[in-house]
Amino acid sequence: MLGLGVVGSGVARILSEKAESYARELGCPLELSRVVVRDTGKDRAYAIEPARLTTDAASVLEDPEIELIVEVMGGEEPAHQYIRDALGAGKYVITANKEVMAKHGASLLTLAQERKLDVLYEASVGGGIPIIAPLKRDLLANEIVALSAVINGTTNYILTAMSRGEGDFDEALAKAQALGYAEADPANDIEGTDAAYKLAILASLAFHGEVRPDQVYCEGIGGLTNRDFRYARELGYAIKLVALARRDAEGGLRLRVHPAMLPEGEPLAKVDGVLNAVEVEGDLLGRTLFEGQGAGAMPTTSAVVADLLDAAHSVVSGGRERLIWRGEAALRIVSMDDLRTRYYLRMTVTDRPGVLAQIARVLGEAEISIATVLQKATDERVAELVIMTHEAQEASMQRALAELRPLPEIAEIGTFLRVEG
Amino acid sequence: MLGLGVVGSGVARILSEKAESYARELGCPLELSRVVVRDTGKDRAYAIEPARLTTDAASVLEDPEIELIVEVMGGEEPAHQYIRDALGAGKYVITANKEVMAKHGASLLTLAQERKLDVLYEASVGGGIPIIAPLKRDLLANEIVALSAVINGTTNYILTAMSRGEGDFDEALAKAQALGYAEADPANDIEGTDAAYKLAILASLAFHGEVRPDQVYCEGIGGLTNRDFRYARELGYAIKLVALARRDAEGGLRLRVHPAMLPEGEPLAKVDGVLNAVEVEGDLLGRTLFEGQGAGAMPTTSAVVADLLDAAHSVVSGGRERLIWRGEAALRIVSMDDLRTRYYLRMTVTDRPGVLAQIARVLGEAEISIATVLQKATDERVAELVIMTHEAQEASMQRALAELRPLPEIAEIGTFLRVEG
């Protein structure tokens, strides 16, 4: 095992506690041979005999007695290189590393397949929720049409707290940090990067081709205010950071991570707190939802150990039976410009006659028609205007926004959200 | 393939339409060689060359060229015998047959394992929702604590319609029949038998031992009235036909299918219409929910074909890599008597002072304390009394009911429901 943090300690403990059950399952014992750590002297939550700890990764990766490598150290390098080295040395790899799988998944899986090995990565997306394996096996008869997910626990905790009136963005973030749901530097979660990594991993698998994280359009949740949540509720919506991948009629694939309004009745709208959920739409199956704990030591351990048992079965039986990577053709990624969806706009305007007419004119010229307007006076001279549009084209919407921003009657365009579902 | 009904026709069509994609997946073509039907001359929704149709099951089961048998004929016999014969002849079996798997799963899986074959049965529970495979593989690191499910689409359609005020039980059933969601003879669904079959299949897998359908305590939905749904909403609950399996602290397993009240916030309470959902509680993972279309030709076809591709991979690679049946020790099934839960009682009583006191006395003597009482006058002399209890023991509750029934002040005990969650 590479790494002995929260997940690594969980894996070590469970392998020890459940050794008997796992041996019965496999027909032979599954033994944690060595653990590579940075500091063998450090005090740890779960104590391992010092003799099993080492700082020398090469000695483990090259040890012919070791058949399975569990990578739970995180970060892109040296984890990525270690995984390549392990495959090169003929070992199966189990990893929880979303950054490595998002950036290098296609090449690692291709290498594993050439060597008749496997890289298993259930723990890299959605914690313990089984989603990678179902996409690989159970949904295989389907052509996947769309993936829709709430797959970042940190942001979902913050958005849920804000929607319940438990504080503004900064307060909710501070509370998430205090509870261990957000890191000291939360940028990766807040800006959507983490969700984009996970979407790239899921989309690569679902659409049979390499999707790189930089092909995912990405917006974070930083700009949202408590007023947006009040308006959303008034209009019958929840606000979630969604990760969406959809194949269009011409086979193009659009990938995006951004906050969005979802009708309250939608399954993803009800996924609250640190829960995660992935909805898969297949041509045969229709929509299927997988929901559970997206993070945490024990759920992630559950996924790592399931993969470990799966790979161990292959070692025992002498080989993998399945195709593990079907990166067929280059996927054609389409831009946001042609997206057609509905939009929510919250802006602060001068409270005088004619302002709404002027905004409506700009939108109308861009062929955007208005579905709902809420206007609230905030003080004598300023009003807050909330507009929901009918379906419109993203490029037109962006053009209209560029035209609205400099208007003297518009003090601020506070929030701009896509409305999905 | 044995059978060419709705699911069989779906499988035949999809195997033809997606032949190229599946061949790429497997590295060789997957060909539907022969189909056993009762009448080769019948007109069918999906036309198959007459030369592939036969009424002679033995000729197919004994054909050494055929490596996989798909059983979609339904019913206990001769389907069960055909599956045994297929395994005996060295063939993998894929089945959608819940009755056969509920009644004979353990012996069929044992036989398959002895022969290094497999019986795959994802389609037997929850239509296209992946739940069998996740239990076999993805949740394997966990000790399963409980299964909670809404797994009968017919009854869920009826209960959802009643909760929305779309008619009484008979009207909702008639509508379900008109839409093809309920059969002409709906007893199997309405009485809970279908859900009990599915729970026996899931519990056998989750708890590593044989669970027979007759070990599942079973009550149907026949007695519910629209008034129960109104009271449920007033109290903050939904009414669902639930299938529950839970291991108690002493390792005993309690299995039950009955209508129950669920708090509106519970995930299963929100599973509406013909949708199905299974919630699995594992010691590492916590609670994970799988939700989707529980029936229908295409979802079921999706599950059958996924299993078919899985088995075909094994044929191509020369064997199964995993333990498929771990029927370890006899499971100890515990009776309903020691169940502790809350209860809902709706009764018609004489509207005069002292009646509630008398009922409260009977309940109190059985150590059942009352949480909520709603009393509604229905006409001058009769009132409807709705009681929610605190947690109490099932045996005490049944004793109290037996004592209440003959009381002259109680005209009728209309509905008795357990309150879960």
C-alpha cells in the first residue's frame, strides 16, 4: 500500500479485522505486506507493526512477492509514476486517486490492458457509492445518453446549509471546515475542479473514450448569496453544483460543472448535505440513480477493499476476464455556445419606470424570452430583479449579458444560473 | 433462449441491433442461435427467422454448440428443470425468473459453482436497476446490516395513485391494469408474494445463506383506504409496501413485506409510481440507495443483456473468476413477535366519553404508549380514531389488538400499519 492517511488506515484496519471473511471469499488469505509512508516514525490513528512500514517505494513496487498495489497517497505525482511502475512490474493497482485517473486514466488503463492487468478506481468517484463498476458491467448493454451528478460533498454541504438559512457562503464554508468536510484551502472543491475530475472519469467510461478534465466547462459556487436560495425556493427550485455530461443528437459530447437550479421534484434536487448521487440515463434502462455517502474514511475504504477483493480474485484465478478499456474513437467535445437551457438572472437595478422594458428589449433582441419576473424593492432607489427565461441559446445569453452589464440602469448582475431538468 | 415474450423479444431485438457494439466488447460475435417457444406459428412483436424457433427444449439444452442459455419463460416449472439441465450440460444460465431464483437459488448456484459455471439473475429483482451485481461485488467489503426496498411496481403505482387522491384501491388497481402495470389476476403483486420472492433473493445474497420466500413475513395492501393516506399526510408520512431484512444484534435475521408508514423525508418515501428502489445498509458504507425502473421490457432487457455479456466474457476467457455462492451457515430467522417498532391504528368507535380511556387502558396494560391521537367525528354517534404509538413490541401489539377487537365500543379496527424509519 502506498500511503497511510485516513483511507489507508481504514483499509489496513479493515483488512485486519475482516481477514477471516475475506479469506473465505477468496479461498486464500489477503495480506497487507508493506506500507510506503513518508515518515515511519509518525504517530498514527491505526498502528501497524513498524517492520511493515517503509519510505522506499521502489522496494515495494519491485518486490516480486507483492501482487497488488493499493495507492491511497493522493496527488498527481509521484502517485502517477508509482502506478505506471507497478503495472510495469506486473501488479494490479487499486487507486482512490481522482486526479491521476482524470488526467492519466486512458493511458494507465491501456497499459494495464496490454499487460493483462487492471487498474481499479471505484474509490476515486463518489466515495463508497458503486458507480464505476456498474458503468463497466451492469449498464453495458445500454448506450449511455447522459450522466447527471452531485459529486462534491464539500460544496453540497455548503449549498444545503445556505438553502436552510444556516448562514451565508463564508459561514457555511467555515462550518464545513470545522467539521472536516472542507479543506483549509477549499479552492479545489469550491471552484468545481474536484467535480470536473470526477466527471471526466465517469464520462470516459460511459462514452468509451478519453475525456480530459480540461474539456469540462467549469464554474464554481463562489458567487451565490442567500437571496438566490430564497428566490429559488419561491420559484420551486433547489440550487446544486451539478456535473453533467450529455451526448447530443449528432454524437457530440457536452461536459459541464456549474451551479444550477433544479426543479424541487428532481431526484438530484433532494440530495442534501454531504451525500452524493449519480444519475445515469441509458437507452434501454431509462434513468437510474445511485445515491450514498460520497466521502469519508469508511465509505472510501469500502470501495477500495471491494476493488482489492476483485483484483485478488483475478490473481487467484490467473487473469482478468474482461475488456477494461474501450477507448474507441476520439470523442467530439462540443462547446457551451450551442447549449440550449433556461436561465436565472438576479440583478440590482435602478428602481424607475422603463428599466424592465430596456432589459426585456436586450433579451428579446437576443431571442431570449422571459418566463417569470420577480421585482423586489430593496431601498428607495434600487430594486432587485429576478428573471427566469424560457429555453435559450447559451451564446445568445452571453451576448445579452455583455450588453446588459454596461447599462447605467443596472448596478450589478449578481447571479447568473442555468436551470436544468 | 427459452421464451419469446415481452422480455425475450426485447433481448432478441437488442442483440440484433447492437451486435456490432457487443462483438467489439467481447472480441467475438454473440449470436442468438435458437429460441424455444410453445408455438412456432404465433405472430410476434419481434419477428425471428422461423428456422431459429423450436418447440423442442431438449434439442437446445443438449446442443453442444450452444454455450449460454437465457431463460425468460417465467413460472416455476419447467423453467427450473431447464436451468438444471442447462447447467448439467455445461452451459452458463442467465435468468429473469424471480420465482425460480427465490425458491431454488441456493441449489442452482451451488450446482453452477461445482461445475465452474454461473447462474446470473440481475433481471429477477428490480428490473434494470443494478442491485444483484453490486451486492455480489461492490459491497463485498461490508457486512450488510439491512436491506430496505420498494420492489413491486404494481403496488407502488396503486399506493402512489391513492396518495394523490386519484381514486380508491379498486379504481387505482383498475387503472394499473388498463396501463399494463398490473395483471388480470393481480394477487401475486397485491398480496406481497412478488416482493417476498425478491426479498428472499436479495437477502440470500446479502447475508450469505439461503433465505426461502416462506421465511418472509408477508402482508398485502388490500385493506388500505384513502382516509389512511389523508391521515398519513397529516402526520407527515407516506404509505409504501416495503420489503425489509435486518440482522439483529444477536445475528438473527427478520424478513418482512407489508405496507408501512415512512417519514416523508426518507428516501424510500419519495419513490413514486412504478419506480423501484433498494437501500442497502453496510457497516462501512452506511446507507446507499439504488433507484430506477423496476419493470418494463427495456429495463429488464438491459439487465439480461448485461448478464449475458458478463457470462460471454467468461466463456471467451475460459472461466469464472469469482466465488458465486457463499451459503455459509444456516441463517437464523427470527419471528415477528420480538419486532420493536411504532404502530398506526385507525378504528371506528362509538363517539361517547370514556372510549379513548378504555382503549388507552388496553394499550397501557400491554405496555404500549400512545404518541398521537387524531379523533374525527364521522356522524353523530360514530367517530374515527387514529392512534400513533411510541415504539412497542409486536407481540404486545397483537395481544392488545385481540383485546380491542371484541369491545362493544369499537365498531371496526380499519387499518393497522407499522411505522418504520
